[in-house]
Amino acid sequence: VNISELYHQEEKICYKSLVNILNGISHAKASCPQIDSLTVCKVISCICTKSRFKGWPACEICVVVFGLAKNIKLEDDLVDLVIEVISDADPPRFLQLCSHDLASLCLILTTSTNFCRSSPTPFNKHDIVVKQSVRRFLVSVVEKLLETNIDQYFEAREMCRMIWALGAADVRSHDFIGICCRKIATSFHQLNGHAVGYVAHFLSKFRFYHDDFFQRVLQSTDDDIKTFDDSCIMYLMVGACQMGLGRFESFSAWVKESLVRIQSDETKLHIKTVLCWAIALVLSDGWMVGQTSRVGVAKNQDLFLAIVDGFKRLWVELSQCSVPSSQLSQAYTLLMVLHAMGADGMQSLMKSSELYQRATEIMKNQVPQQYLLENVSGFQKSVEMAILANRIKYIPEAFVGQHHVDFLLPHHNIIVEADGPWHFIDDVTAKQREWGVNLDGKPSRDCDVDQLSKSLFRMGLRFYNSRTLLRNKILQHAGHRVISIAWHDWTIHRDVNIQLIKTFITAELRCGAERKQILSSQNVKRPAHMIDCDSVKIVKKQKTS
């Protein structure tokens, strides 16, 4: 059949025929570019010029979207029209879809309409943004699904797709993700590596921890882990390393396999450097500054030595090629952690390597200081005003210990960090009645969202992520005392905040003086600034109360 002539006879082509052709195209292993192109043009023309598209069944609209997305990037007008049609009526027509079609539709609309946000700085040049209309659609889908029995509606695979779609659009829902993770954990053995890896990755993006899911990750056998390809290992490590799984020795199996992939010639370089960054966070979970005892993965001495040996080989490989800045900074993070933990040979790499000098410059110039000074959060400005009120000299956005810090108090050798919500992980293992906040950040009832969030933290549902803890440990190892001002401790009352800053600094100075006196009396040759995070938190809690 001459399909080109057939398509010109518009009256002979009904929309059901187009749907069937698109269905064949979307499932075909081999395709004919000419037929695909003609069909796509015909479908778009039919959709945009005929109002009867609004009467199409929801399942056939999905077929159209699936077929188009395989061949083209969906145009904004077409996406908006699909969302309008699929969301009209009460209840919305998307609830007529089977779980597979609804999850696939959400994922396709998200991944085919995202774009990179332009930025004058290189540190967020890959920041992906999703169309606001797609994000609002996902919010409405989640809200409606929470009114139904999600466990019976979705299978575990569809829940993985929903988490992927919501993660790409940054739509956070404590309840929905918690329900999905419980179902995924019960069907963990039925999922492939891509599903598990993406769930772990997007949970870290959500800043959500679910004990059932990550316990299944920790229970994975060596044979299970070997079935994961390189990208799946990378995604899982990126997600798990930020959740504090390095505290568990059973996570060593994942680190061992990551080390095997790093040493393999078949693994792509960007995956190797990402795995280095993840291993750095995992090791830091079980290491405390100034203490010889370790826990979790860091406690495994044989594995630690293997990591050191594997990293030395990778560093040689990086020095022999033109490595991009982002990948070099990832490997540099592991170098800093291994050096701080006393690994042999790291000092010589830092002294004799031109690659190290380049990495240091990259870390220093990765985010221009002027950009940081011009883009300060309201919380950080409030902390700055409290420091000023205490008449303490400070340097904002100083580059210290390979990090840009919020405030450096040079006369006291103290660093003050204003840690917002993105420095913390939410534990969504158990449902909480206080999660009555809409997904778009607006209150669903007469309440203050900020106060709800703070009450959630005080209930023990949140903890620092591993990236923030690593930052503090590296700064402490470099000789600085670190005060982390958590956003949930901050109030709207200026006098209370001023006193809070004074209390924290006084406690830090007193703690340092007491530690120095103890060490000198015991004749221990160790810098007085090397104090662990737990002791600082205890002192802060006592002083605050």
C-alpha cells in the first residue's frame, strides 16, 4: 500500500486506524522511518485540528502518546492538550487507565518534556526541569490515587515507574512514596536491576529513607548484585550512599562489586568516578575524626586496603587521559576521604601529582564566590544577622578545606553552616498523621507548613544526609570546628536566634578548651580541634536545653 497516498485521503482514515498503526509502531522492534514520520505527522494533524480527540477513550490517548514519544520529542502544546483531555470529567479520565498505562503515561510525559535549566555556573548545568503543567498533572494523579487502594491498583513494577516519574519531576509525597516502597520491598526479588537502581536513586533525590526497601538492599547476595549492570550499580550506589548505609557492614558486598567495576576495563570512565564518589560517602559513614575505631563498611580492613589499591590504579588512569572536571572532582572526593582516614600513599599522590593541583583548582572555582554571595537563602541571611548581632568577625562564603562554607569565624577557627531542609533525610517508613501538607508546598488545612516540618523533625523523622556529614568531617580533619545550624532550630524571633548563635559558639569554644586540656593531661599528641560530631551534638543539646 502506498501509505503516503492513503494518508492524503483524510476521509478514509479514522482515528482508530491511526491508533492501531501507532500501536504497531510503538511495539515494533524494527521500524520504517518513512512510515513512522508520515504517521506521526498525520496523528498530530488529526489531534490538533479535530475536536473529536477529546472524545477518544483514555486508553487510546495513551497509545497515541506512547507511539509519538518513541519517534519525536513531544511539543508543549501537544502535551498540554493530552493533559487537558485525560484530566477532564469527574472523576478524571486517567483513573480509567490500567496501572501499567497510567504509570507509563506519567513517566513518558515527564521524561519527554524535561529540559536543562540554563545557569551561569557549571555546578548545576545539568539541573533538569519538568514542565509545570506536567508537574501539576502528576500532583493531581498522586492525590487521586491516595484516595484509592493503591496496593491493589499498582504492581511493584508500576510503582517503580511512578517513583521514577515523580523523582524526575521532583514531586514529593511522603505517603505515596511510603506506600510504594512497602510494596516494592515485598516484591524485591521480582524486580530487575534497573528498577531497584532507579528507586534507590530517586529516593535520595526525594531525600526519603524507607527502612523496608533499604533492608532488602542490605540483604542482597553476591549473586544478586552481580546481575546488575554498570549503570544499575551506579544508580543504586548513588542513592544508598546518601542514606547512611555505610554504617552497616552488610553493605560491603555492594562496595566490593563497585570496586570490581572500577577496576574493569569495560566500565565507562564516568561510571568509575561516580562510584568513587559514592564509596567516599560510604566510608565516611563509619569513620569519626580523631578516633581509631570504625564501624560498618569502614571497619572491613581488607576491603579498605583493596579500595586504596584500586583508587591508586584509577588515579594513574585519570592522569593519562583528558578527564572532564566533574569526573575529576568526584575522584578527588575519595582521595580526600582516604587521606583523612590515614590511607598509605595518598600524601605522595597529593604532593607529586599535577592532577591533584588541577582538581584543587576545580573544587575552588566550581562555584564562583560572587555567585554564592548573590544567591543567599533567607535562612542564611537570618543566621548572618544573628552573627553580626553578637559582634563576631566572620567571612561569608569562604573557601576552606576544599569546600565553600557559609561563614568562617577566623579568630575562633570556627565554621558556621546554615543547613536547610536539603541537608536532611526524611524517614517515610511509617505513616505519620502530620503529613497533611499538599505536594505543592501549600497547607491542605489551616496550619503553618514550616511549623509542621519542624515538628516532624523533632519527632525524630529526619537525620543528616551523608554528604553533609562528610563535609563536616573533612572540615574537622582540616583543623576547623564546625557548627551546623539546622533550619528546624531557627525561629522567627530575632532575640532567640541571637542567643542561639551565642550558645552554640560558647559551647564549641568550651568543648574545644576542655578537649585540649584532657589531651594535654593524657600526653596525647593529637590536635585539639579533632572532635567527633556526636560529642558536639551532645554539648549543643545540653546548652540549648
